[in-house]
Amino acid sequence: MLYTIGFLAVLGSALGWLFLKTYQLPFANWIGRSFWISLLIYLLGLYFEEAALLVKLFLMLPLDVAVFISLLLLFNRYVTKSKIWFTVVAAILLAVKFFFFDLASDWFKQNLSTTKDGNTWSSVSLADDGELLIDLNTQFSQQELFAFCKKLDVSCRLAFPNIARPENTSLDEFYVIDIPQKRSKDWEKIAKEFQSAGLIDAFEANELMQLDLPAAAPTRKTQPDFGLNDPYVPQLWGFEVMQVQELFDLLRNIQPRKVATIAIVDTGVESKHEDLQANFHSINADYDTDPVGHGTHCAGIAAAVSNNGKGIASFSLNNRFVRVTSVRVLNRFGGGTQKDVINGIIEAVDKGADVISLSLGGPSLDSYQQAYEEVVKYASQKGAIVVAAAGNADEDAATFAPANVKGVIAVAAVDENLRKASFSNRVGSLDMPIAAPGVNICSTFPNNEYRFLSGTSMATPYVAALLGIMKAIRPTLTAAQAYQLLQQTAADVPDAQQTGRLIQPGKAVAALLAWQ
Amino acid sequence: MTVTGRVTYQAIATGFWGIVDEQGKKWRMVNPPSALCKEGLHISAEVRVLEEVVSIFMWGLPVEILSFRILEKY
């Protein structure tokens, strides 16, 4: 609007000055001075006009100058000669400028320029996988976004899952929307549905567009690879906050006394996974498949093969310290009974497990609490340490079993900001609380896949992995002794009263070595 | 038994749909009908509480939906 007003004012003041001066009428000088004010308004309008700089400099400005000079020359003739001729040509020139040219300019803006909120990307060519990038409105949660996606029958994932310090940027609010192939033409309509619901601040077609990063966003620190060649290691944000480099430096110079066995008591484990197979020890072939994927994910966190050029890595640089095994106690829906879990613990202990990793749980039932305590005692007598997830209901884990069972190390989840994960149960009232990363954790998934999952389920195998290494170094280590070392060496985190302190594997192993 | 509350999706573990009832109690649907898979939907459902109280989700009591009534659209 300012641009149009400026142009008309420049034109009007120039023509008015010429007219008044030619007929020697009053106010000619006053109108002449107003030309310069009009020119300033025009230049400001042009500067703020929504168009690319090149379009402004080489298309809009030259055309405006041409129209201005043509009209001025014609008006000069008008003042002295034919008025009809001037009127006709002036009308044509102004029509060209305000209708044809402005329409052309709009077309340029819509098709060649990059804007953030664009709703008119009719000519973009979309990526086959992840057609839209959206910027989630911070008033909505990830869960609400996922729910809305489900409603629209599209899938959604974090656009930049490997952000280690999201507090430094807003990139963690960006998600990729995958639209089914047959509906890919409807992407604009789908994007508008997100906007109408208020869920997103902006959307972008995922190919031609570039993210409009906040100008003040600092350069992100690249997540280190810890000298490992596994491609997804830089995605393991927890490695840095747990300072695993210290652990790796220690493990290179330690000779373990045994290979400790970590039992994943869960939905089964896909033992043939490319990033698990070399570290997997089967105790029953029936347990070595995983229809859900949860057990396989946990197994990868606990003992994925490191430095094999595939997938992720675990705390174990090689297979001299730990191996992982599977005991299936949950069905294909991820559910089971407390009786099944207790039987699974017994089986794992009897088959020689050193660490029992329980990424499962349910409400504490009086009828089973005693049985849980007995089986944990049994495990302890056999030299096994039981570690269990705190639960995901954002409640007090004191009412949640087996995390609340005496003798069990209970694990809460922290997010990438090292705050309590929004879903994590609180473990502050339990005997042996500890925290580990549990949000957006990349790990192994059936069919040689890798996925990001969240939950105290993901935090638990990190602790199990550390306990496994400690048991390999000192096989007689008890749960109480191990917990004391974990607790003494752990790092303070903002919500430690609710989550316990964050494990620091290198420091825990160093303390164990000093203690021997 | 009858559960009255709002439907919620939880991206925990492999993800699931649940109900938070008017007392704030959580119920995890093991067989959520597609009509109920809408965030914030206000519903009343006849449910059967399952014996399989242990799960990878660790959120609420698992229930099978026997019948339901939508009280308010999202």
C-alpha cells in the first residue's frame, strides 16, 4: 500500500508542479517541494514491498521510472497541446503498471520467492518422504500433534531428532509430515488443516524451501562421534550428557573378569538384528523374535554392537564386557501379567543373568507385592541386580511395581534439557532412584531398522548397560553396592528430587576400580 | 464398568490411546475403535479391565472397550 501511495504521490506532485509552473499559478514551489517527500515515501514503500531485491531493483524500479518519465513528457504536451492524447496514453500506462505489472509481480513473489508462511506453493516439487515441514505452536504438545496427525491419517516425526541442546534453538519444534502417496496432491489442504487447528506457527513444502532460522540462533555444537564409526552415534544425545568418553577411555585399559549377561525381560528381542547379533546370547530360541519392537529397542540401548559401522553404539566398546539375552514375558500387544514377569525374572536368573532389565510395569497390587520382593531377593542371592522402569504416568512411582519393590534400582527418564521427562514417574520416594536419558532415544528395531522412542523403558537399559559393565569388572557386586557407586558418581540435574541423579558411567566405573 | 472422560494419545514406547477420566484416573485402551482415536474427544465407554496390568506403556489400567458413546466432538 505504501509503495502504491508513494508512486501516485511522486507522479501527482511532479505533474502538479509542471502544470502550476507552466500557467504561473500560486503554490508551484510548495508542490515542487512535496515531490521530494513523495519520493521518500515511494522509496520506503518499495523497500518494504514483499518481493525479492532483484525483482525490486531490476523490474519494479525501472518500470516505475519509465512510466513516470513517459507520463511527464506526455503531460508536458498536454499542458500545451492535445488533452485527449495524453488522457488515453496515461490511462494505458497506469493500467499497465497497476494491473498487468502488479499481477506479474505477485506471480514472481508466489513462485520464485521464499517465504515462511506461504500458502501458495502451487508449483513446488515435494519430497517423497516427508512432504511438509511444520513448526509446532509451543502451546501444543507433541502428543497433541501426533493425535491430530492420526486424525488426518498422516504420520509425523521430529524433523531434527539429533538436536543435543534444544534450548539453543527452536529447531526441535519442527516436525516432518509424511502424507500417503495417494493423497500427496492434497498436501496444501492438509497443511491448512494444521493451521486452522492452531497447531502450527508455519509450514513449508519440504524441498524447495529452506528453514528460516532465527537470526539470533547460535551455531549448534556438533554431537561428537566418540571415535566410533556407527552412523547413528551422533544422534545419541545421551552419550554426551553421560560423558561416555570417560567410560570408553577406561574400558580400553581394563580386563573384565567375565562377560556379564544383561537379560531384557520384555516383548522378545530380534536376535538377528545387524547391530545386536554379535552381542546376543540366546537362552531360548522362542524369545529371539520381537513382534512389538520394544524389547529389541531396549536391547540395542543395553548392548548394541559398537564400532561396527552399523546403526548405533552402546556403552560396550566390544563384546568383552557384556552380552544381551532375551526372556519374553509380554504378548504382541506389549502387555502381560505380574505372574509372567516374576516367572521371567526367575528364568533369567536361573539362566545366569547378571542384570535383569525390566522396561515394564503396572500398578502395585498387594497380591503380588510380596512375590515381587521374593523374586528380587532370589535374584540377589544368585548374584543378579534388578533394574526397573519408573513408569510413564507422571505419578509417584511408589504405587508402581516392580519399580517400587525393595532391592530394585528404579530408573526415571530425563529429556534433552536434563529435566524430568514430562511422562516420567517420580522416584524420589523410592529406596534406589536414579535417572537416565529417556526421550527421543535412537536404537535398534526389528527388520534391521532404527527408531526413536521415548519412555522410562529407554532410560532403564542405559542403567542396565552400566551395571552389566560393573558386574563384568566385579562379578560379586551387589545391587546395594552398585547403587551406592551410581549414586555417588551421578550428576545433579534440575529435577533430581523427582528423578534421582543422572548416571555418569565413566565416573561410576572409575569409582568401582578405585574401590577394589 | 463405565469410564467417562477424554481421549488422549501418548507417544510413549510404541504409542497408544488412553482415556483420562473425570477423576484424573488413566485408562489405556487396548482395542481403541477408530472413532475414538481423536485427541480430546469426550466419551463414555463400557470397559472391561484386563488382567494384564503389566505393560511396556506403564500408563493407566489396560481396558477393553465394549461399547462407547461420544459426548462431545473435538
